[in-house]
Amino acid sequence: MSQIKCIGILTSGGDAPGMNAAIRAVTRAAIYNGFEVKGIYRGYKGLITGEIAPFKTQNVSNIIQQGGTILKTARCQEFKTAEGRKIAYDTLVKEGIDALVVIGGDGTLTGARIFATEYNFPIVGLPGTIDNDLFGTDTTIGYDTALNTIMEAVDKIRDTATSHERLFFIEVMGRDAGFLALNGAIATGAEAAIIPEISTEVDQLEELIKNGFRKSKNSSIVLVAESPITGGAMHLAERVQKEYPQYDVRVTILGHIQRGGSPTAHDRILASRMGAAAIDALLEDQRNVMIGIRNNEIEYIPFNKAIKNDKPIDRELLNTLRKLSI
Ligand code: F6P
């Protein structure tokens, strides 16, 4: 094994419930294996500004249940430049940090891949994003909690939709990926999910809604994934309302409520397993890999694969939604 003594840890990009559980797991598994740990604040920005502090086991006490990230997060433009990354490298040398564990989504892992290649620096990534859009892992830290938040919110909206016999378009997050919208629709018995991976025409949607009302359904809910491809819930609702003025249409954009809150047991356990696995990976001399989970087994996925490949939507889920929304 190469001479790693001190591991730096950071969270970057959008926060996700379970990031704190991951920080705790990385810190404790590292200390358990005799490493020093340093916490880097505000993502890659902390490597440029030098906001770094030693982390002991007590620094991560009582955080497993907290949403957000105690290390703060940012989307750092400077780290996208070669000059910014040079400053970051100098900071790492000065701080005596010889490996990094980064927790975040697509942008975070892209930054990690570039930096690791440029400076031959050992980095392990953890998939921390509510979007679940990283290839090579069945699920990401924060996704399950966000899905449960969506489910609770949509259940509440269903009460109003039913009482007023309305058609609701509810926009959920996903950054161009339909996982939250599709599984959110299945979990709430929604009538349809409009996702960027599958094109749906307004008249197809109308057919579905009309059938529902004909069969004496007295409300309809359509989950829409945010994306320029779907056009978002507002845009879709306007088109449907214009063409079919007989429907009483309303729109709800769930927004950042989806990113917060105490992580579910699933996300806490996932983050704990992945955090411990990140240290195992470094001990096994793994470099530039993301920790993934497939069929409940931990796997190491090269950054290139995780970032560059599109994660496909499961057709079986789409069919299930179609069959059950009649
Ligand atoms: O990647 C997580 C995510 O919540 C996406 O679903 C969404 O598109 C984006 O971040 C929103 O980012 P911000 O909080 O910077 O507006």
C-alpha cells in the first residue's frame, strides 16, 4: 500500500440527506484504520481558501440523523480552472493530506477525475445526490430520503386534488434524470410521470387523463421531472390547460424541500457502508473510483464510467406505472 497517512474529506455540489452519515463513516473508519483525518469546508472551495480542520471521532458525533452537511458545500468555479486546481494541490501538500474522499454528484466526481489525473492524487468518490443519476450504482446517498419526501408531499396534494376534482402537475428534481419522478409516481399512485428519458406528447397524456376521469377517477396527478426536455410542470400545465380547458389544472413545484430533512434508515445505512468502503478502497490501493452498490454488494466503479455513461431508466418500472395507472 502506498504511504497514505492523512485523508481529507469534503462534500461538494447539491447537499443530500445522508451526507453527514457518510462523513461520520469515512472519519471513523479512517481513524479505526490508523489514519489521520482532516475535514475540508465548502467543497473544493475549501482547498483553495484553506478552510481545513483536523477531524476526530467527536467531530462526527450526533450527526448521523442530520440532513445537510456539517462540512458545508459549494459549487466551486475556481476549481474548474488549472490555476485553481494548482492552488488546491499546494494546499493539500501544505496540510499533509495524501488522499481525498469526496462526496457529491456528477460535478463533484468530474472535478475529482480531472484533479486525480492531473496530479496523480488518490481520490475515492461517494455518490451523494438525490438525483440517483450516477452510472454503476443502483442507488445514491440521499435518493431514498428525497423519494420519501416526494411521497409525503404528493399524498397531501392528492387530498386537495380529490376534493376539488383537479388535475395537478407536480414538478420534482432530478437534474435531467427521471428516477425521482418515475418512482415517485409509482409510490403515490400518480397517473403518469413525464421524464426526459421518454418522450410523451400532450395528446397521449390527455388520453390517459381522460380515461381516468371517464372511469370515475376524481383526481389526476402527473409527476414531471425538471428538465429542458420535459419543459417542466408549469410549461406542460399551460399547454394542457390551453388545449383542454375543461380540466381544473394546478401546478406545484416541490423544489428544495426535496433536498433537506433527516435521512431515512436506508440512506443512513447506505452512507455508512459506502463511507467505510471508501477507506477499504484506499487500503486496497484503489484510485479514482466511485463506491457503488449493485445487488446489495459494494463495488468500485472507475470515475470515467460513473460520469460518462448515462444511467438507464428501468423499463419494467415504466411498464408497472402504465399498468397500474389505468
Ligand atoms: O443535483 C441535485 C439538484 O437538486 C438537482 O436535482 C437540481 O437540478 C439542482 O441540484 C438544483 O441546484 P441548486 O440547489 O444549486 O439550485
